[in-house]
Amino acid sequence: MLAVFAIWTLLASGITALLYFLDKRAAAKDQRRIAEKTLLAWSLFGGWPGGWLASRKFRHKTQKWSYRVRFASCVFLNVATTSLFWWWWLNR
């Protein structure tokens, strides 16, 4: 089970980082952007480490505080849910 969790986290983080990169590139070229809901959904479902790293590397979504607060909420919800799942899994 731990291997599945690790693989999913790496996959979701990679996809989230790619989405941040594509959104940053679209913003620079004044093209159609990736919806914030999409970025936040991938972050919520396990991709937040990749989103966090990509936001720092590409300097993307670092100044928009309303987005940062929603991102932090996604991180909190993901960590809390994951922690509860692992607690349940180990104590069943």
C-alpha cells in the first residue's frame, strides 16, 4: 500500500508541476490558461508537492494570495485525509 501511495504522489506531483509550467508558459504568451480549479484539484488529490516546487521554480502563482490560501487549504485537506487513512489502515 505504501508503494501505491508513493507512486500516486509522484505521478500526481509530476502532472501538477507540468500543469504549472504549461500555465506559466500560456500566461507569458497571452494564450488560454489552465483553470485554477484544475491546478487546485490536482494539488488536493496528491499533487501539492509538485505544485509547491513548480510554483517556486517557475515563480508562478506566488503573488496571488487568494490562490495561495486555497492552495494551502488543499495541502491541509490532503495531509489530514492521508493521515486519517494511514491511521485507519494501521489500526484496523
